[in-house]
Amino acid sequence: MYHTTRRRFRPWTLAILFFLGWVLLTFYPRPTDLVRSLYRVFRPPVDAEYVAVHAHLFADLEDPGAIDRRVSELFPYRYDWVSWNKPWYFPTVDEAFLAMTGDCKTRLIVLASVLEYRGIPYSFSASPTHVWVDYPGKSETRGENARVAFFSADSDSGARNWGIPSGVDLRLSLKSFWTAFWWYMPPHKKLSLAAGLVFSLLLGVVLGALTRMPRGVSHSEA
């Protein structure tokens, strides 16, 4: 009795996994940076003690709105590719003050730490494309309101709220992602992605050809 043995193997699954791994390491040579950043969205590393060293930068201000504007002045907006050489990164307070630049995540962690140091109540929220701090007297804007947030947390009570954002402008969100992740991506990172795609396609083709090659036949007696 003759029977042929074949392995079940999906070459393009391996090729796709190879490409995803390539993308991850291209964007994050240390993947733990991505893990920490995701964690910090929901638990920002507020550090009032560190901010105390820089308290003189806000000593003349009492109104939280004025403090918010001062933070924006001190930390000019820069995309994460420019500030951190990563597509998306949530810094600590000390990293923010070392760079003195950043996007909404940098401004959030600095502002929250200053308000914590001053004893001013606040909460922080996250939408699909933005994070921000709310405080007494702050007015809602198109990008900072409860309708676009999927997560919020209060500094005093620690209460955390989850929801489905209903006011997100999809077109604006896609444009924001395109600008932040692709437009400001360094050329050598784009070249690396292109190389990874070529290697992945070649891997899928080669493995596919190998799986179609005839395998050895095993013999057994009935």
C-alpha cells in the first residue's frame, strides 16, 4: 500500500508575519517602547516632583488655562518622528523636558504634572487621534470633547470611563494619521519598509514553490 505524506503549510502566512515583524522593528527597534506608550495612554506617568524643579516656568500663573497656554509655548508642536524618531511615542515628564518639544502626548504629561503640583483638579481623555487634559473652566473644542473620546480618567477620584466616540471626523482622522505616520517618516524608514515588502514577497514565492515540489513517497505493507 502506497500513501503520500504532505505537511499542511501556508507560505503566505509566514510571509505576512515576516513583513509585520519587519515593520515593527523598523518603527520600534525596541518594541517595548510601543508597549510602554500604549500603557501610558491609560496611565500617564504624571510626575509632580519632577515638575517642581521647573516650577519657576509657571510661577507667575494661577489660572489653569494660562498654564495650558504656557505649556504650548514652551513645548512647540512636533510630530513624534521628529521628536523621538518613532511614529508614535508617549514620553515621560523628564523626557519631555529634555526634548522641549513634542505633540499632544508631551503637552498632556507636562500640563497634568504641573496641575498635579499645583493641586488643581484635572482629568485626561483620549480620542482615536488625540489626547488632552480637561480642567475647571476649560471650553470644549472640535477635537477635545466628550463626543470624540473613547477613554477618560479623573485625577481625584481615579474613575475611568470608556465609550464609543460618536463625533469623530473620519476624513480628518485619516488625514491626521497620514501626516503623522507617513508624511514625516524619515526617508530611510520608508526605504526599509519597501525592502521588507520585497523580501516578504520573495519569501512567499519561494516558500510557495517549495510546497508545490513533490515530496518523498513512503511505503508500507498492508
